[in-house]
Amino acid sequence: MGNQMPSENSNLFSSSTDLPPERILEVQSLRKYFPIRKGFIKKTVGHVKSVDGINFHINEGETLGLVGESGCGKTTTARCILRAMKPTEGKIQFKTTDGSHTDLATLKEDQIRSLRTDIQMIFQDPFASLNPRMNILDLIGEPMLVNGLTNRKQRTEKVAELLKMVGLRPEYMQRFPHAFSGGQRQRIVIARALALKPRLVVADEPVSALDVSVQAQVLNLMLELQQNLNLTYLFVAHDLSVVKHISDRIAVMYVGKIVESAPTDSLFNKPKHPYTAALLSAVPVADPRIRSQMIPLEGDVPSPASPPNGCHFHPRCPYASEICKKEEPNMQEIEPMHFVSCHHFKDIQLKGI
């Protein structure tokens, strides 16, 4: 995982025929650049490097949390995996139902359609992602109709089953989205995502628009569905306390790059990158006897259109030295499955939670 992988870890990024059997998704050197055009003829004068050479994988049945500040490239990464955007470079190896791996990054539109049933998305804003002119039966049943289930009675039965699965009553299917609360609408969005029995679900900030009590209900529902249906999640979020609750592993992004990746407990207890430690310090602790010690970060997040040389985090890092300004650090495995991209991870002591 990470931006650059040393040779001793090259076995993590094998060819598509040699990927471990438990791996459902493998992202290799993924880049997504958006051109900056100026002038009358719209000449390209630069690029916004939204995603700049990231690597990660997800095993079947697990949840990978992808976290970072707004604008770091999390959602762009998710949209590239879904092929809602075409990547600029890189590979997105996905394990199909027959056990083989295919590169989603190079597929044409007609080839991608056959894989849409295997990869679905849960959107951030449930109200914006539901057509207000369609009732719940048509909203959840539409993916089935598009994929060949033309029998309305069968669709109605399957929609009723999905509504029960997400904790809603089947008689609600004749209602329209405006008649539901935010938490109920998100349950409807989850039911629609599960309509085609996907194997990978990309959840883009699925609880950020909900109240805290409702967030917990939706997260518990997602965990229950994962266990019952053997789902795999890519969970995109900015709230580390939410990610901790649902994720098996966490990857931290900063200005288009992954700076640290580790199992959840390891990352929370022993962060090795200063940016990860700063994010963790902002997580509220549910104990009034413990005083919050937030780590302040000076300056602003760099623009992905002109990121700094060397380590992108060095202008805000209290531990930065001359090498940080000149050389981009390699991603190194410091413990089993714990990777970090920092020149000084051996010399600094960071606090976890």
C-alpha cells in the first residue's frame, strides 16, 4: 500500500493472474488528473492531481476505511473504482464471480455494464440520490428492471424482502422519499444498493448527513448486512470515530496520496505518521476526566494543482527536515500490514487513542 513500494514488498502488487485468492480489489498506482485550461483556445496549462499514485487492496468480506480531509481525493478514488470517472493512469484489478481478475481501469463502457451488478455505491446525501417523483417500489426495483427482471410481481416481492432486511416495513413501498426521515432514506439507499446482490459496496460518507444516534443505527445495520451477505466495503469518510467502528483496516490520504495504512487497532494505538496523529487528536474522547490535547497544524492544505516538493505534508509538519522538502518518502512496512510514508517515523513518538 502507499505511493511507492520498495522491492521487498513487491509481492503485494502482483500481476492479475497471481493475486491472492482472498483479494477482491487491488488498486495499483492509481492516478486521476484534471486538466487546468486557460485562454480563448482553452490551452492546458497544468493539472489538478486529485489522486496521485495510490496503492491499496481489499480482501473479500472486510472493510477498508479511506479517510482524510476534504479535497484529499477520497471521493475521486471511489468514483474511479466505480468507473464513474476514467482514471488517468493505474490499474484497478477486480475479482469477478468466476474467480478471475479484470482491470476496471481499461474497460470500455459496454464491458463495464456487465460488472455493475457486482459493485454498487451508497451515496452521502440520501435525499439527493433518490428521485422524488418515484415511489420506493420503483426506486429499489429499477436496478432489477434494468437488468432484466420485468415481472412486476417478482420485483415487488424482492423489494419487500429488501425493505425488511434494512429494517423498514414492506407497506412503505408505495410512499415517496419526502415521507421518510434522513435515517430511513439512507436505509432505502442501502436497500437499492443491495438490489442486485453486489460483492463490493463503495460507501461515500454514508452517515455524515445523519444525526449521531441515527449514525450508530445505520453503521450497525451495515455491519449486520456485511455479516449476513458476506459484503465487502470501501468506506470513505472524514470522521475517524465512525471509521473505527466499522473498518478492519484504515488508509489515510493527504493531498492525493496515502501516507499511512494499517489495521484499525494498530493505527489508533500506534500512529506513525504526524498527519495521522493530528487527525486522531481531533477525535473526541467520551470521558470528561480526559482533557483533549488536539495537535494544531500550521498553514493550509496545499493545492493539488501545485503540491509541494518532497513530502506533501512537510509545510505543516512539526518534524520536517531538509530531506522532507527535497525527497518524497517511500512507503515502508514497519509492522505486519502497517505501512507508513515518512522519513522520520523511527525518530518520533506519536500518541494514539
